[in-house]
Amino acid sequence: MSYSRFLHHLEESEVKKVDLFENGTVAIGEISNPALRKIQRGLFELPRDHHCELEAELKKMAPINGRAVLVFREKCGCSVGRLEVPGPKQQRKIKK
């Protein structure tokens, strides 16, 4: 699976789980496929600046004044890392 395809699935909120290997340069993602009603697994390489791209995609997914959180886990289920991105801020009305 290519990295751009992974970002597409992330944008569609189909990514269920991501496992990182080889110091965070290779990942295996579990993606739910509603058409086939099953979970697919894909192996992909992360580019050097993957944090910037993931943050941008998570920022789009986050609710207004909320947060989007992506938790990276190992095979055993232990949390390896966490990427938390604040959502867009809603402008408050100024009362006179």
C-alpha cells in the first residue's frame, strides 16, 4: 500500500490501527473496508516528514475546538506513541 493511499484511508476515517516498525520508518495499518465488511492490512514506508503530513490530515479530521488523536501501538497492544492535534478554533463573538 502506498503512503498516499494510507492518507486517503485516514481522511475517510477507515484506519483502525497502525503498528510501527524499524524505528518508525515502516508501518502496518489495519483499515476497515465497509464494502467487503472486513479489515485489510497494509504495509507502507513512512517518509521522513510523515509527522507533518499526518498532523495536517488529523487537523482536517478534528472537530471545531476539539482534538484528533492517533495512537500508535505495538503488536501486544502497548502504546508506543501518540500524535495529538488540536482542531480549528471557532471565533467567539465580541459583545458590546
